[in-house]
Amino acid sequence: MPPPQGPPRIELPGVGHVLAVASGKGGVGKSTVAANLALALAGQGAKVGLMDADIYGPSVPIMMGVPCPIDQNVTPLPLEKFGLKLMSIGFVVPPEKAVIWRGPMVDRALRQFLDGLQWAPLDYLVLDLPPGTGDAQLTLSQHTRLTGAIIVTTPQDVSLVDARKGVEMFHEVRVPVLGIVENMSYFVGDDGKRYEIFRHGGGKKLATAVGVPFLGDLPIDPRVAECGDQGEPIVHRYPDSPVAQAYFKLASTVVTELAKRPNEQELPDVVM
Ligand SMILES: Nc1ncnc2c1ncn2[C@@H]1O[C@H](COP(=O)(O)OP(=O)(O)OP(=O)(O)O)[C@@H](O)[C@H]1O
Ligand SMILES: [Mg+2]
């Protein structure tokens, strides 16, 4: 029996790599990684977009310092800030409205973000996914031309267990996993030394265990949270900080990994 026909896959012509930043667990730093990685890629001269795919808990408006709601007659979407093209549900819908949306409305909003906005020309479109392995992940995996997923974890076991689930979900829906990033991995003291406060190295072990590349680790630094709250990500605000430097290195690693694989993957249709 032929598989049931869903809506057509969104191809995003004129957009290069579509990178989904995801994790199994909440609060591990996906949004922070998505925003700072987008800025680090743009710092290499690339044209980059950042799409907030978290409809129930959007982070891009606050992290990027965009006062909401915006007036679309004055500011067309995706709006431009810090050299990035940005879109978030928070720009257009008050938070208390979107949180009560049911699955199909979330699907429709995500499709409209991708299909209905002028993203091209872009080298990279970075998607900031909500936590877990729910509707948004499936919609985006099945109906978008995703180049690959970047899984964020922290060094703690609970996060690693969920990160593994995230990797498995993407494998199941035939989306390549570009690799694993370990966030809040170590601390750099004023003496410039590296201190491993949690058990460091779990991300790398997990990457080896599940057979995907380890993309790098990112230090913990209170300024990351401050910058996020104040609407200017650390890569933009403190480009010389150890955290920003780690992001520039991560961006280079991502570019290297992407160069190893063809952009257009033959993704078989998967019926869920
Ligand atoms: N390397 C870091 N050092 C210090 N604080 C960090 C770091 N990375 C993230 N944070 C902070 O941790 C908190 C959670 O980060 P963030 O919102 O990016 O996580 P998330 O995985 O997107 O969460 P959610 O699952 O709710 O979407 C934020 O306050 C953020 O500023
Ligand atoms: Mg988030």
C-alpha cells in the first residue's frame, strides 16, 4: 500500500544548509547554542538565519533583544538583527495565546515560518528546536529539507540519556545527526586555566557510542546567561571571551563536517 500523502516537503530554494539544534532534555542550552552558533557562522562571512521553532516557549525575542510584538508594516519578517535574519512566534503572537495552541496549529505556524517568509538567499538556516522529541521535531524532520541535527547535551548523566533519545529519534526519521555538542562542560578561571566542574567528557563518549561526530565542548560562564537575558548573545557582546572562541571553533567544526557530506540527502519517506 502506498504511504498516505502528507503535505509536500518544504524545499527552501536559495537556502543552503538547514541545521536543527535539538536535545532530548530541556534547559541544556539549545537556544543559546543556536543563537551563538548562528552568530559565529555569520562571523565567518556566511549569510545566516535563525528560526525559533519553539512555539510554546520562544527564546529568540529576549535573547536577541527584540521588543514584541513587532509592527510588521514597519519591520518585515524575518527581521534583521546582528547581521542575522530572525523569526519567532513571539514577534507576532502574545505568549499567552500561543501556549494554548494544539499540535496542528503549531505545525501550521512552523510551515508558514519556513514556507511563507523570504529567507533566501542564505548559507545556513539554524532552527532552535523545543526540548524533547515531540510534534515540532517530527513536523520539521518529516516536512523540511533538514541537512542535519546538532544535539546539545550537558555533561550530567540525565542529560546524556535524553540526548541519546534525541539522536535515536532523528535516526528513526532519517535525519542525519551532524554531531553532539557538550554545553556547560568546563569553566575557565581568571587564571586562564580550565576547570572541569561536572564530569566532563560524557558528550564525547555518547558521540562515540552512537557513532556520530563529537563537535566540541563549550564552557560555562555566567556572562552567557547575562548576555542572553540582556538581548545580546555573548559571541556578539564579548567576541574575545573563551566562550565566544569556543563557538567560533564549533562553527568551523560544523562547516568541516558539512563539507564531508552531500547537502542533498536522499531521504526516504517515513510514515509515522
Ligand atoms: N555555557 C553556558 N554558561 C552559562 N549559562 C548558560 C550556558 N548555556 C546556557 N546557559 C543558560 O542556561 C539557561 C538555559 O539555556 P537555554 O534557554 O539556551 O536552554 P534550552 O535548552 O534552549 O532550554 P529549553 O529546553 O527551555 O528551550 C539560560 O539561562 C542560558 O543563558
Ligand atoms: Mg530553548
